[in-house]
Amino acid sequence: MTDILLEVCVDDIAGLQAAIEGGADRIELCSALDLGGMTPSAGLMTFAARTQVPCYAMIRPRAGNFVYSPDELTVMEDDIRFAASCGLAGVVFGVNLADGRLDAEAMKKLSEAVPGMPRTLHRAFDLVPDLEEALEVAIACGFERILTSGRATSVPKGLSELRKLVEIADRRIRIMPGGGVNLGTVDAILETVEVTELHSSCSTTVDITDPAVVAFGFSASTIKRTDATVVHALKQRLTR
């Protein structure tokens, strides 16, 4: 039996440092996690590349769906090249067609921006109409893994689909459950699905106490922050 790898998603330097302190095995580097994660800043990518933990940059130019225009795909290509140039370990992206299917042509083009750079297919996968077709597209595009909640709004709701996906994948690509993975749900996940990697925000809710910051709209009244103690506790659950 081997330990299960823990990937933690973060969107600022404090979160990055908390994830490292707590013992994360890999980090998904983002901005705006409250919107599902978007491309991190150049400065954050450069900073993260100097750490000892492998970091993958989210490549997502805007909030909303994953159907991108040619100009948006050009921006994504440039972001991938930058992530590679500053030494990040990999990138995370996904592209859908208007009907929800994966856009194999667009994803292959993005993959060719830096040939050989490790890649994760993100939860654009959860919008696909045909599970098996999407899996084969992901494999053909050369992704290392698929980050997915089993086409449900959270992993606990998608466990049966995740179990089916792992069986169909048959070790040809890694399946990494993500979305609603936390200390309260991890045991049920591990009892139901054979996994080698899990993805979590490992966050706690923090109140913003400065009323002016909230009044001006600079922050919501509560935010989520990566918590090193939560990272550590979840990693301990995954250590066999």
C-alpha cells in the first residue's frame, strides 16, 4: 500500500506557504478560487516556482464556461509558455465545445505550446455528456490526470460515477477526485473509490473584521483561506 498524494489548491502566497507547511505533495496554483480558480499572476507563478513542492498553474483566462474564443486560446498558450519559463512543474486546463464535449483540437493546440509539459485536465470534464468518449479524448491529448467530481457538483455526490471512471481508465490515466474533498468526506471517498491522488482546498472560513474593507466591496464578509493544520490532518488520513 502506498500513500495517497494530496494536491492542495491555493490562490495567494499565504495559501501557498500554508499548503507547504501542512505537507501538501503538490499544489495547484490559481487566482480567484471563489470563482473556481483562474490563471495566477506572473509574480505568484515566479514565487511558487522557487519552492520545493511541485506547483501546477491553472490556465483559465476568465470565469464562466470553458468554451473559448481563438483570442482567449492565444492568451492561454502564452500563459502556458510563461508557466514553463519560470520553472513550474505543470499546468491545468480544459476546453469544452458548445455542446459540452471536450474540444480535442483546442486542447491539443494548448498542449503543443510547451510540448512535454505535464498537464492536468480540470473540471471541464464534469460538463461532458459522454463519460467514456471524454476519457478517451483526455488520454489522446496526453493529460497525466483528470481532476473531476464525477460529473456531480461535489465528489460525495459523484462517487458511483468516479468508481466507474476509475474502472474504465484502467490505469491509462490518473483519476483525481476533487470538489468537496475534506476531513468530513474523505473516509467515504476512500471506502468507495480506488484513488492514488486527491485534490482539496484544505480551507477554513475566516471573518473579515474591517467593516470599511467590506463596505467598499474589497472583500466579502467571510473568505476561505488555506489552513496548514487542515492540510496536515488530511495528509495524515492519506498516509498508510
